[in-house]
Amino acid sequence: MIRWIIAIFLLLVLISWLAPWLEKFGFGRLPGDIRFTLLGRAWQLPITTAIVLSALANLIFQWLA
């Protein structure tokens, strides 16, 4: 269980770190990604982007295995 929590945390950190670079390719602005402003700060919930990147990573790992 702790491995899954660590993996999810690392994935979220990686996606947030790569977010400016991924936005150049349209990720983060897909239908289903939520953006809103609350208390003067912009927040993002890239739900669709996370699903697409997860599926892509899954295909790559299955292809390599």
C-alpha cells in the first residue's frame, strides 16, 4: 500500500514539474482538465491529461516487457 502512495506522489510531482513543457503540446488543456481561480491563485486539476499520460506510459512499458 505504501508503494502505491509513493508512486502516485512521485507521478504527481513529475507531472507538475513537466506541466509547462507539456502545455506546449496541448496537455493540460484537454477536455476534462479543470482550471479555476480561488483566492487569487490559479489551480489546475489535469484529470484527462493524467489518464492519457498513464495510458501512454502503460503502452510503452507493455511494449518494452
